[in-house]
Amino acid sequence: MEKVAAEGIVVEKINIDTEEILTMEYTVRSVPTVILIDDSGKEFARTVGAKPLNHYIEQYNNFTNV
């Protein structure tokens, strides 16, 4: 996720053990789960499991270029 952040994408890591409300709100059941969220808090993409850097950048770019 540090590499994703280095691309200029805002990354916020959440500890599922201490952020139980967010974990439930976004229905996180597996780790790692990456959820792309717009400024209003609405989810627009979700990936469960580790993926290559390009996967996350492409998801983000697909959303921001719409």
C-alpha cells in the first residue's frame, strides 16, 4: 500500500481489531481487503486478497476517469 500511496492515491490503513465499527460498516471479513471509497464514503471498488500494484492503480484510475 505504500507503493500505491507513492502514486498519489490517498491510502488509509485500518486496524480491524481496533476499528470494529468501520470493519462492520464496510463488511470486512478477510484480510487483506482493499476498499476504494469516494469522498462521500461510498464504496466503488473492493479487492479481497493481495494483488499487484497495477491492479489498485487501474481500479482507482477507472473510477477517477469516469
